[in-house]
Amino acid sequence: MHRDPGGGPSAGIKRPFVDSSKDLSRIVAACGLLRRLEWRVRRSSRSLLEGGYRSAFRGKGMEFEQVVRYEFGDDVRDIDWNVTARKGEPYRKKFVEERELSVLLLVEDSPSLCFGSEGKTKREAALEAAGFLAVLSADNRDRVAILRVYSGGYALYPSKRQRRGILGSLLQLLTSRPPERWPLPEPEIPWRVVHSALVRGGVLVWLGDFAGETKPADWAGLRSRFELVGIRIDDPWERRLPEMGVVDVLDPTSGEFLSLDTSSRGVRRRQEEWVREREQRWKELFPSARSACVLSTDQPIASGLAQFLLARRREMPVA
């Protein structure tokens, strides 16, 4: 691992080849997206910008205040079992909100994100979702770190609180290069980096398409240390394959063009099995609807995220 000269991110393995003309185009496009994201955040629900975003993360970004008697409707996760055993009746921990949250945006930049059937790839949607959350966190004066994991390495943009620093990290994420050489292995998430980059009680937001995910070996440890939120990016073709006869498609994991018979019963059956298996893996990772957000490339990303955060806030028990 090394630090790029000139204040770049901490990175794993090596930096990708740079094409100046393509980089310039990406920078221009990323600046435009950043401006649109700031505008969308301002247009989001007022409750998101006035504490609703932070209060959507129950028990994280909170500090202990005192132990009080448990009452019906309180969150059972806050029960203090030691005090309850001594008193002979249930008591819970009462928390007060800290001034800031610590958020780590884990972007799993896998080759399969390069697929898109609706004019937008899943990768573009994932970066937009990460950007929306980063801008929203900056407006709430929270600390934000970004970890982008790609085939062959990773790039860590360390935790920052100032808006300028957060937007600077975000701009580097938005200008990152998509895969251009195949075949590519699936990214390997450096969980040790996750543990070192995020403080205990912080919010870990894992973004990707979860096309072939298995539960990390230390998932229970991660759940006890952080508040976990999964944001999955879907494409309409993944939910239901349209019947269009034989079509030529690019396999983003191999870089090969394939002829796919969308009317074949065998093809459709295998695709339906894949959908069921992915849903099962997804629910094993994020069993609660409060921790799982599914976005689609054919729907507005910012609106979907805002609705998810507001739903989390409405479901939050009142201490």
C-alpha cells in the first residue's frame, strides 16, 4: 500500500494507466454530476437536511447518557442486561445524539457494474448513489471516508469532515476509471482496511450489485462494531429478461460479446435461478428492510435514496 504523491488516496497494488484525453472527459463529466448532486440534495426533503438523515441511524453516532427503566415500545437492543439482572426488572441505555456521524462509503467497483440496459450502467448509478450520500453527509457536517475496491486493488480516501475535503474525495471517486481490460477478477474487499478506516459505532454503507457475493467471514464482528447498510444496484434485465429473440450482449466480467437467445427456456430458467440465489444471499447479508436499499438504473437514484432514509427514520423507535 502506498500514498500517491501530491495528496492522492491510499491505494492498493498499483495505479491504472492514465489516458489524458479520456481523463479530461471524465473530469468534466464528474464536475457536472457533482453539481447536479448538490442540487438534488438541496431539493431533497427538508427533514433529511435538518437532522432526519442523522437520526435515520439509530444507536450509531450516539453516545451513552444514562440507564433508565425500560418501557413498552423502547428498542430491545438498548436493554442493559447487567443492570436488568441486578434490579430484577428491565432497564435500557439512553443515548444522546453526537454532533457528527462517521460514515464509510464502501464502493465495490466490480466488472459486472459495467452492464446497463437503460442508457445508464450500474456503475454510473452506484457512483451517483455514493455521491448523493457523500454530499448529504457533507451538508450534515459528518465525517466521511470512501473506500473504492476494484479488480486488482483498492483506493482509500481517508475520513474528512470539511465539505471541501469530502467533495474533493468524491470528485476523485467520480473520475475513477472503469474496467477497460478483460478478463478481470472479482474485487477482494480488504476488511482490515474497513476496520481501520471507520471508528466503532460508525456507519458502513456497502454499495455494489452483489452479483456473486458471499458473506464475509467476520460478518458477525462487523455487525457488532458498525451499523451496516447495503445499497444494491439492479438493472431491469436482471429482474426479468425481456423476450427479444437473439441479441448480442457484452459480458462485463469477461469482455466478450455473446449471442444470447432471450426466448430460450433454458436461458430464462438459469436467469431466474440466478435471481433467486442472489436474493437469498442479499437477505442473508441484510435481513432487515431498514438496512437494505435496492435501486434500479431505470429509476431516479437520488429519490430512491431519500425515500429509503426517510423510511428508516419513520421506523426508528423513540428513546
